[in-house]
Amino acid sequence: MLEFSPLNKTWILDIDGTLVKHNGYKIDGYDTLLEGVKEFFDKISPDDKVILMTARKDEYLEDLKRFLQENNIRYDYLLTNMPMGERIIVNDRKPSGLDMAFAINKDRDNTLNIAYKINIKK
């Protein structure tokens, strides 16, 4: 289980294979939300930022936005045309020792079932 500080977070999430069935929009003609995604998003603080990214081309952007809105998947930024290779996040460590970046890999198209604990702000 991951334990996070009470600070506001920035969540950076891939879309295909993480939130929706990988290439479902191409194969099935529509997106399918994966199990656990709504529950995961319900746990994200409204004060946090959400960045979604995908390798999808801009031509699919409006359909994707509509799908996300219909499924109440919030985001602050939506990045398209991302390379299909690894996503690498580099961040600093606070002088207190608090790590400022985490990476979680999940199996493609499996349930979004990330166990984490967030300390409550006081």
C-alpha cells in the first residue's frame, strides 16, 4: 500500500489500457470503462489535479472528451498524440525526505485496483 502526504496531488494517468479497454474505440467502435475506474476517481480529492494522456490522434479527441464527461471522469488536462513508448516522470525529493513522484504499472485492461492511503488534511 502506498501512503501519501496530506499535500495536494497531481495524478498523471494513461487512458488506453489503464482507464478504458485498450484500442476499444478502434476495435469495437466505442470506449469501455474498465472496472474500478469510477471508484478510483471517487477517491481523488477535488483539490488534486488530474492529467490524462493518450497516444490517440487529435481526430479522436472530441469523442474521447464526450465519453469521459458521460462517465464523470474528471480531468484538468488531456494530452493527445503522446508517444507510445515509456512515460518517464522525474521530480525532486523534498529536504524532509518526502519523495515527490511515484510510478504504478498495472496490467493492460485489468481492473484499476490501486490500494493507497491518503492522510486527511487537518
